[in-house]
Amino acid sequence: MSISKQVFELQLDELDTPIGRLTLAADAEGRLRLLGWHEGQEWMKRALRASTRGAKLSVRRVDDPHGLSAALRAYFRGQLDAIDALPVHSAGSDFQRRVWQALREIPCGQTWSYSQLARHIGNPAAVRAVGLANGANPIGIVVPCHRVIGADGTLTGYGGGLERKRWLLQHERARSARQLSFASGDTAPCWPRAPGM
């Protein structure tokens, strides 16, 4: 007797951004499953296979699946909160998922060190494990692994490259500072530049 595998459907879209082409994958429930830079296609294929846990994979191209592409475009145009509430789902260990959830708690326009992130999840000794989980994040930007920096304030690894990480941080800081300025009535940006930027 043969048991057929469950079919797992993913909807793919691509979008151009000021710093390169992004590929996203969403499930039928509208949850973002993967988001990565176009040149990382091999990594994304491996991540897709891992996320389906043995199910047969059905992939189809869809324009703006569940409004996810539109939200990302809005983020890149400066509406930083457009991605805050996007639903996500990732395969990973319990520890990885805790780290990825904590990444979404880093305020836009701010950065945390790996040790701050480890303390935030209640495991201050797990700095290296936090770094590994951060590096394995399959949903960049929305789960903002780019907001994690070295303890000394330097930019550290990012799957999309350090230039993209620098751009994303500057984009968020500039917009956050502008929003803060408008709210307080100030005219000068009030956000400090990160070391090395």
C-alpha cells in the first residue's frame, strides 16, 4: 500500500528594490515563509525543501500573494511599519523560532548586539547560538536579522551582504528619525549614526 505525500503549495513573487531583487514565498494561508535576495536562489531552494518537511512541493508564481509584495514595496518607499504585522511562519528548532520572534521585537531604527538578543530571550550564555539562529533566518527584512550588530557596534555578517545591511539600517534610521522629528516638532534628525556607517 502506497501512502501519497501531502502537497505543500507555495506562491512565489519577485520584486525590485533599491538594493536588489527580492524573492518571496508565501503559503496558502498568506504567511510569509521565505524572503531573500535573488542571487540566493540555491539557499532558498534548500530552505523551501527543509520547510516542507518531506511534503511534495508545488510552487507557482503569483503577483503580490496576499498583499505581501505590496507591503514590502511600501517599506522600501519609507512606510517602515508596513511590514510589522505581516504573518510569518518558519520551520526551525524551538530555539531558532524564539530568536526569530525576538528579532521582530527590535524597534525599527535601532540595533541590538547578539548578547542583548541572548539576554532578551532569557539565555544570556547563548550568544553564539543566537548568532547561528540569526544567520539561519529564512525571512530577512520582515524578521529583521539586519538589526543585529557586533558588541562593539560594528556591522557583522548578513546573508545579503554588508552593503545591503548598511543600507537597510540607514533607511530605517533616517525614516525613524524623520518620523520622530515630525512628532516632536523638531526639524533636525535626532537619531545618532551607528559606528562604522
